[in-house]
Amino acid sequence: MTKASEIIATPPMRPMWHGITSYDPGLWAMLTAECGSRARFDISREAHCGMEHEQAGEIAVRNVEMGWQAMERGMGLAKSHVERHITVLAVQRGTLVIEDRYQTLSLKTGDMVMLDDALSHTLHFNHPALCSTVQIPPRVLTDRGIPVRFSSGCQPVHANPEVTAVRDLFLTFCAHAGSAGNALRERVGLQFLDLMDIVMKSSDASHSGRSTEGMLLRAKQIVARRFGDPNLSLSEIADELHVSSSSLFRAFRDRGMSPMRFAYSLRLEHAKNMLSGTSHVSIQEVAAHCGFTSLAHFSRSFKKEHGMAPRDYAAQQRSVAADAATDPDAEM
């Protein structure tokens, strides 16, 4: 059995919502069945069944209070319309035990785990406990280049400084989600999703690698956002993606390009678009805006890429625009 001390822990943070709605066991069993779970109650005790729920974009935020019951989960129990989710769970108060076919985890206040509801596991609430959860569709993680390859239904999240920071955001998010507006919840939810790769790397989930296509997409998004930064480097892009520089370089190389060559091409393409416009920006302004610190280097690079110097290209585009403006057939 994995000890709670081996898993990330933090002092509890009481949710600040309007209050958990309590349900009688019969209705609770129906609600959980619709979500692909099966509730089994300790008939000798009065079960605790309560929940509050908010949506934050594509993820669901819940505070759940349960006691004297077990919750079985797995795709075999799910209705046909139920979408698979990855759940990040933190124990806010109390204790619970989670079992799957490979392990038994004993959790206490502050412990954090990840659950895959496509794989069978059971949560045992032998006493009342309050948990906060975020449910995430796997496709949302895959789109961000974050792998979703669990070998078992429950994966403990182990402590390190980065995970501690993400965990604190998670707990604050769950504690205040109900008092925030829809727009703010969605924005914070997106930030949490962008940090999920840190949680995944620090769990016992399969480390067989992240989605290469997703990683490339995110790398290109970073370059597109920072193409004007002259200090942009391979290592900075890799650090922002939480991958090694060599992995990122290989992913681009396998597609016939290096990350910095992609950035270089994007800068020159943007410079071309600026010089094609009607505004009379100087060559120096274009170079600086596109991340070139040397005007001479920019001019040489532009000529090599587009076949003429930036000044000549701008003059050509102004001439074309002037001819079009005076041509009586231009609008026909």
C-alpha cells in the first residue's frame, strides 16, 4: 500500500462556495450512475452524499462530500453518452482509499491523485471526506501535447517544487470557482490545463512520451507569439513546453526543419507582410519588430529568402499598389 507521505500533501483549503447540496442515497445512486459510476453504501451507517459543481470552459470543477460508501468507476459502467475524463482529485478533509487492479492507495488530507475513468478503480469512503476534483476530457490534454496513457486507473502525484505550485493553483481554483464569473473560470481553467503536463510528469502515469504533433503545435504557437523577441532560443521554447531541447529539435528535424529555422522563416514572412502594407514603416522598424537586432543581418536574410533587399521590395509593392489605384479596370 502506498503511504500518504509518499504523495503530495498540503494543508486543507475550505471551499468558499454557496454550500454543498446534499442528496438522499437513492437519488445519489441515480446521479452517479448517469456519470458512469456505481455507488455502494454501508447500510449500517447514514451515507454522506453531497456535491457542488461548476463548469470552467471544457473542464468540470466539483467539491464532493462522501462518507460510508464506495464508488466504483470504469468504462464498463458508463452509459453510451458518457465521455471519458481524466480526474485530478485532492482530499480537502478526511481520508479515503482507492483501489485498482494493481495497487491500493491510502489518502489523507492534502493528498493528490489522478484518475482515469476508462480504467476500473474504486474509491472507498469509510468515513466522511471532502474532495475537490477537476474533470478533463483527454482530447483537451492531447491537443496541448500532453500524453494520456495511464497503465492503471489511479496514479498518485508526487511532490516537487513545480507540482507544489500547480497544486496550490488547483486548490485555490477549486475553492473559489463557485464565486467567480463564467469568463474568469474559463480563463483560469485554461491556465490550469496548460500546467497539466507538470502534474502528468510527476505522476506514475506512463512516461512513454508526449504527443509529438501536439508538442509541435504548441512550439509553433510559442514562436508565433514571440517571433519578435530577439532572445528567443531553442532552450526557452523547450523550457516553456517542459521538454528537453534535444526532443524538441528531433521533432522538428523529423519534419525537415529546426525550431529556430521555423522562427527565422516566420520572422521573414511577417517582415514581408509589413513591407507589403500601405503604411510607410521604416526598414529599421520592420527589422526590430521582427526580432532582428542588426539591420544589415535583416537585409541579407530578407534578400536571401525573397530575392531582393527589403527596401527594393517595399518600393516594388508601393509601385504595384499605385498602379492598381490608377488603373480604371482594377475594380472591374
